[in-house]
Amino acid sequence: MHKPGIQMLVRATTAVSVMIASAACGGGHQDPATTAPSATASPDTSVYTAELEKSDLPWSGSPSPYNAVAKLDDGRRVALHYLRGKGLVEQHYSPTAKAWTEPRVIYRTKTDACQGIHLRTKNGTVAAIADFGSYCYDGEPPTESIAAVGTGGLTEWSVDVTKDFDGWERATVSSDGQQVVFGRDSTLRWSRADGFERQ
């Protein structure tokens, strides 16, 4: 049964000690919930000093579905992985600094990881699908289905949680990066202007 989701905005608390400027990064900071001409218009205030980390969940074979990496149009990369007892963890990479940000949890839960992580990117917007469930290892469906969207410098992520749902099958990002549609039997929409809206 599809129950209403819980919406929250995850804000990063990273110190602004390193700023990487590029031709695409002009102007002042923009709130991710406001409409902007480009999803990458805000300056990059992330600190890049880390190596890429991986999920600590066992998986036989390669690649593990508990790790996902996607490349953005501007050469940056974003990676998400599951971490036991913590939840969904994010890092992003700067080709200029040649390093990753420190791992940070964008959805915190102690529930077991369920199914793989799926990423879609377009024009600086990253859409992620992830799932958690109390008995997923025994074949039960997810109990926490995550739809997450990161934009701009990827320091802030919008996260929607749908309880007791089979999980989103797909995420489609619009060509301008301003909207994302998550779909299964129902539809969840996200826009830079309005955030998440359930239909």
C-alpha cells in the first residue's frame, strides 16, 4: 500500500575553506528550491580532500549494486553508497581538485539496505533512487523508498521517503535539469521551484 511520503531537506554543514571557481560558476549562492536558469549556476563551496569510499555491505561479484557513480556534464562525478547502520551516503568529485568530498549521510536509517542504488543526471541535476527494508534480505519489499535530488554544488539534497512501498522503478530528469519525475504505479514530481509534489 502506498502511504504518503515524508519530505525533508538535507543541508550540508561543510566548512567553506576551499572554493573552486570555473566559467560556469558565477554569481552568488542560490537556494536549491528556487528556479534558476542553470542547475550549476551556484558556486562550488565543497571541500575536496577525500578518497572515494564504498559500501561496507557484502556482495559476491562485481559491480556491487550498493555503490553507484554517475558523471555530470561538467566533468564532476557523484557517488552514493549504503553504509551499514547509517543509511545512504553521498560524495562528489571535482576534476580540478582531483579528489572527493568527505562522505556524508543524506538519509539516515538503521534499517537494512534493500535493492540497488540508481542515479540519473542531466544539466547539473542528480536524481537518486534507493531503498531500505527491515527484512529485505529475506525477500520482503522495502519499507523506506527514497527519492533524492541534488543540484548545483551538491551540498544540499531534497529527500522524499515513501513508507511501505515497492520502490521507485525509474527517475527521469528534464533536459534543463529543472524537474525530475519518479515513477512506478504512481508519480512523484520534483521541481527546483516547488520541491516534491505527489500526484
